[in-house]
Amino acid sequence: MQRIAHLLTASTLPVLEARMLLMHVLKKTRVELITQSDYPLSETELATYLDLCQRRERGEPVAYLTGHREFFGLPLKVSADVLIPRPDTELLVELGISHAPPGSNLLDLGTGSGAIAIALARQRPDLQIWATDISAAALSVAKDNALTHACQIEFAESNWFAELPDRQWQTIVSNPPYIERDDPHLEQGDLRFEPIDALTDHADGLTAYRQIIHGATTRLTQGGWLLLEHGYDQAQSVRDLLVSNGFTGVRSWTDIAGIERVSGGTNRI
Ligand code: GLN
């Protein structure tokens, strides 16, 4: 008979991960795992748990194994069709919250799980939020999440602006694929299991910025902000693209690790 306490001490996984997998399999909270630590797992529960442990040992991200990840305090459904939301991205949400004018509209390009759009919708219920993705499978995850969190979001399947109706937005945000084609990180850790097209442009890492920044010159209302998350070493390149496309007030913001993580500007032309 295998009990919770024994499985946690015997696990070869980091205890935090073993705990998350057990919480998922047993549908118990962190507190229940402690107060019910002598709970004996059924044969099916044990088999499911051991299978997840094995998949984790082979590298699958915990978020894909449990189907959930918390972002901006919100539990979100995730699947292998979407990038796992990162804490770094909370900076982009905070900037969206502080830059979008009251009662305005906002567009999130490449929404994936819907993390950014949904966090913004929860914090700023006055905004009309649109969110796109090129992947129908990703959009279906995002729609599920929006429903769970009771958010009114206009979703569109679109390659950046290409399939969107002919209109403008007062704020545009995006966390596009920015990893360079040959970056060895693509072959390491969780990234190996994430949708490759959400991670890299299969080129120099700047393709999405060129397209989004150019498109935003006509899709952003005058004075509206374009806010873009990027890699740790891309701030200068993204600022240069913003300036050369006529954006003003161009600047970058640092994340909690002190790394320039988001750059933006207004199109006050
Ligand atoms: N932040 C992710 C990483 O470096 C990449 C996500 C992206 O390309 N937008 O792991």
C-alpha cells in the first residue's frame, strides 16, 4: 500500500514537482496532502502518478502533465499547443494595465493560452480586449480559459494583423516568438516540448517584431502604445525597429531580474 507521505519522501523528483503531480492525480490541495498524508492511493491513482513521474523524468514540463499553470494569480489551462506562461510576462501585463486609456480597446497578438489577454481583462474590466493567434488549437485553449475566468474577449485566428478586420486599437501588446533559430536553448529543458512556432521565428529572432511594428503603424490609434516583450538581449534591436518605424517615446522596461524585457513606443506621428 502506497501512502502520500511515503511517495513524497521516496520520489526522485524535486519534492515540489512530486507534490504538484500528486495534487493533480488525487485532486487534493497542498494542505490536504499534508493533513491526509497517510491516505493510501488506489491502484489506478498510483499507476497514473507513476506514469506522470516517468514522463517528468524524461523532461515533459510539469505544466503539460497537470494541464495547468498559474499566471498573474489566475489558474490557466495549458496544453502542448500553447507556450507555458512565464512569470517574466507579468511585466507586459502590468504595462498594459498602466498604459491603456480608460474604456479603450486593446489587442494581444499571438495570445497562446490567453494568459496576457485574460490577466488584462481581469484587472481592467473597462477595456475591450481582442486576442489573436495563428494556431486554431491555441485559440481553443485561450477561449476555454476566457470562459473559465468569465472574460469577454474577441478572439480571431490571424497571422498577426493579416486576418483582422480593418480597424484600429488604442493599445497593442505581444509576446511573440523571439528565440533565434540556432539558439541551443531550443534543445533544452521545457522548451523541447513547447510549440516550436511559439518560441522561434526560425530566423534571427526579430521577424515577428519587424512585422508587428510595421503593421502597428496603421493599426494603432494616434498616441496609442505598442508594448512588446522580447529576449534578454533584444531590447536595443526592438527599440531601433520602433524608432525607424516612426514611433516616439521609445523605451524599455526591466523585469524583476533587472533585465530589459519589454520595449515600446507610441505612434504619435
Ligand atoms: N520566454 C520564452 C523563453 O525564453 C520564449 C518565449 C517567446 O519566444 N516569446 O523561454
